[in-house]
Amino acid sequence: MIRQNRKNVKRNTGILIALLIIVLVILGLLFFFEEEEISQREDGFRDADAPIPEEQIGGRIENGIHAETGLIEGEGLKLVIGHCTACHSAKIITQNAADREGWKKMIRWMQETQNLWDLGEHEDIILDYLAENYAPKKRGRKPPLGEIEWYELKN
Amino acid sequence: MKKQQSRQERRKFLRKAGISGFAALLGADIVFALPRGYIPIALEAKDPQSLFGKHPDMVTLNDQPWNVEAQAHLLDDKVTPDDKMFIRNNGLVPESIDVENWSLTIRGEAVNQEKTYSLKELKEKFPKHTYQLVLECGGNGRAEYFPPADGNQWTIGAVSCAEWTGIRLRDLLNEVGVKANAIYVGYHAADTHLSRDPNKEPISRGIPIEKAMEDETILAFQMNGKDIPLVHGHPLRLIASGFPASVSGKWINGLSIRDKIHDGEKMAPPSYSIPCETVEPGTSVPNEKMCVIEKMPVKSLITYPKIGAMIKEGQKLPIRGHAWTAEERISKTEYSIDFGASWKPCRTAAPKNRFAWQHFDAEIDFPKKGYYEIWVKATDNTGAAQPMLTPGWNPKGYINNSCHRIAIKVT
């Protein structure tokens, strides 16, 4: 009888310890995830009142394209990433095209109305980069429909 | 310190938002409970499908700020569902929406007294109205202009016609009391400027007082019978169809009744403005020679079939789509299979209400095998019709209403 009781106590203690471990693991995981989430969010919500420091800009290039931003590799790339993508996505650069004067106009507009800072000695390098890599390509007023994916349409 | 504060803010937001808040954010239901403080991984994602519940074929033009457009065939529904509605943002989507404490303050030099209403009061105090209303971005079609115009390169998909429910702006303004010198209503909203400067509004546009007093100009709190999705303006959005969609401000928490044209952010040229007198393509136009766009031009879209259909000789081809105008109504839609040499009529349905798009359809016989383009042209009650070429060039590439076309092969 006593032996039986002792056995029961031993088993209960075992279960209790196992439960305690599970609870600790869950708490630990929750804490870990929460911390990780928050630090990720912090990154996404930095103040955009200065260029991104160069050491924070990754440099992986694939087929002549900067992997993280989609920008064309070239002299001035890191300056463009640092000054331009602190505020907005690089996609607004890659989808646009203009000559040097056109890009300069956009920069002036951003400086006058959108809190962009003075680019100082970087301005010329940035303008050269944009005018070189994102120049307008001549096209007609209603060019042919391109890149059509043909498919069979059944009634 | 700052980090600590923002962490506390976030916790506060999480407690307030709860699961339903996340569901609104994600555009989908979350079926299992989340531990407090846990942010779903989808919020970290950089695609509009997991973030906003958008259709996978929607095209992302920009992800900071978010700008996403539809393709023609995605807009085939008579009433645009939220997963196929384009996203246009000038700033960052608000992080936290406190529906319980949301309020709207009406102020300005042309209002009798400043007055604040809670969202609940707005919903309970005024009669509700539901309309199908077209929203089209002023820059829809910008990608077609040459020389290129800067900005998001919208092709044809920055347009929608959802069903919006809310109260008439007129009813609200009449209760608040507007002075005789009121000429413009500007909006203020809860979004954040890209620079994160808290003193800067990303966009604060507006409408002339006559537009504010129209039946279909509403302060909406529902889209397609449900709370407006976060990215489309939850919990309160101004809808003024027929004008560039930028006047239909999202996340509205203030209105200014002005005795002059509202001078908020993105009201001044060159934003949403075109040269007062037409110019040669590529001309540099000074701001004082630019005029703010009001009415959007007549336009149409072929939503079926998807471009690239191949059919057998002798097979009839059904086509359909929508046409819309800022005027009274679309009076006719026509199609051409010979590059505009000849036009044949489509059937055109009556609009559900003013500013709803009207559905057209036709069945086409092709004379012989070959490559064809189907072009559609809409004409409205004023006699205005769509051009086949891009219309007058303007520096920012607005109001391109040239005909839509799709390619077909008969084999």
C-alpha cells in the first residue's frame, strides 16, 4: 500500500516536471518570437530624415542588378540606395525614365516639398547614374501590343 | 527610449486591435487565437497578396508607398471585389486604427462652428446610402505617354467600381452649417508621410463645394457590404466619384471647409494638374500655367476575353467590359476589329446609379483567319468620346483615356 502510494507520488512528480518544462519552452518561444518581431518592425520604421549609412547597404549583385532593390549596377549605386530608398521604394526609380534634367527636376521637387535633404557633392554622381541607367527609350504613340501570352479560348 | 516607447505603443495597438484588427489588416479571417504581442508573419511580408489579401495577378508598381494595379481581365466582375481593387497611396498606411475612438472634425474659415463627430454618431445620425462608384486614379494610363511622365507607371488597371455605403457629405455639411463663401472642402487623414515627419500630411486634397453637395458624394464606412479594408481607407473614406480618385481620401479624420481652393498637400500644381492650354509633347510648363483636374474623361475597358485569345475559324467571340464617365451617362459603346476603319455597336446596360460603370457586351464574327485587335470606344451623353491615340501630352501624364484594345488570333 505504502509502496503503491510512493509510486504514485513519483509518477505525479514526473508529470509535473514534464509540464513545467513544456510551459517554460512555450514561454521562451513566445518571448523569442516577440523580441524578434519587434526588432524586425523597428528596422522597418526607422526615421527617414537622413541617408541610409553605407555599411547597412547589402551589395549582392545578380546579372548586373542589385538583388535587394532591383537597381542596375553602376557607379553611384550605393549613393542612390542610401539617399533615395531611405524614404521610398527603389521601384519608383526602376519604373521611371528621364534625362539628366528630368531627374534633377524630380530631385528638386522632392527637396522643395517632400523633406529630401541637400545631396551635396553626391548630387552629380547620382544624376549621372540615373541619366545613364534610366534614360527614356524612344517609342511610338501607340506601339504594337508586346509580350502577348497566347492561349486557346474554347466556347 | 524611443524604441521603448514605440514598443509600448505597439503593445497598446495590439491590445486594441485584437484578432479582428489583424483580420482587417490581412483581409482574411484568422481562425486561431494568437498570443498577446505576437504579430503575424504576413505583416512582415512584402507582397500585396499576404498583406492585403490581393489577387496574385495584381501588379505591384511600388511597395513604399504601396501602389498596386489590376489587369484588364481581373476587372471582369460587375462590382469590383476588394481583392481586385487597385491600391494607390501617397504615404504610409496607418499602423493603428482605433475604431472606438475614431472621430471626424469639421473646421475651416467657411464653417459656422468647428464640430467633432464620433464615427458612431456619423453612422447613427444620418441616413445611409449605397452606390456603385467608379474610382480611377488620375494617373491611370500614364505609362503610355512619351516623353515619359514621372510617377507610378500605371497602365490600365488603376480603376475600380465597388459598392460603397455611407452618409451623404451634404447631410453632414448642412447640419454643421456652411457659410455662403464656402467654395472647397479639403480632407485630412491618418496616414504618415514617407519621411515620417509627423507635421507633414502625405496628401490632403479636396473637392469644390458643388461636388460636395452631390447625392453620390459620400463619407463611406463600408465597401461591398463589409467594413472598408484597411488599405482602402478603413474606417472612413470620402468618395467623390468622377474626379481623380485622389480626392476620395482614405482614413479621414478631418474636413476643412474653405473660402478658397483648398491648399493642402498635393493640391498645388504640378500634382493632379494639366496645362491650362494644350502643349507640345515634352514642354516644360510653369506651375502657374497648370490647372487642377476636376472631371475625369470618358473611358472603357475590355475585361473579357483576356488578351491573347486564339479561336477557331467560324467561332464567334463574345466580348464584354465596362464604360464610365464623369458626366450623366454613357450613351454608346462600339467595337472595331479593323483598327478603327469601321465601328459596330455593343449592347450597353443602364447604370445602377450615376457614376457607376456601365457594362457592355457584343458577339464578334471574324471574316477570315489572322491577327486582330479588338478596340472599344465609349461615348457619353455630352458627345465626348475616347481617342484611339494617347490624348494631349501633359507633364505628369494624367487623364489618358485612349481606347483599350486586346489582341486575338483566328486560326
